[in-house]
Amino acid sequence: MEKKERKTEKVAKESTILITLEKLEEEIRRRAREIFLARGDASGDALADWLRAEKEIKKKYELS
């Protein structure tokens, strides 16, 4: 649990907007689903969808 709290602090320090890891993951999950739906519910690219969503959301919050 302590390790998770440290990661949350890191996110908060690197971003001008405060966001918890849980909220960050949920936003990535929602964006990955949007990407999935946009390509017609075609299976097989879940990892690519997640990585694209993660990249977009991290850029939004200026995280590396």
C-alpha cells in the first residue's frame, strides 16, 4: 500500500492537475474503449488500444 501512495504522489508532483492513479487508469480504460468502438468493435487489438489510450492520457496530464 505504501508503494502505491508514493506513485500517487509522483503523479501529483509531475502534473499541474492532481489525479490519482485510480482515476488515471479509469480514464485510460474509458479512452481505450472509445478507440475500440471507433474501429468497429473488432477484436484482436486490445493491447494496441490500451497503449494508444495510455499515451494520449499521459500526454494530456503532461506525464512521461
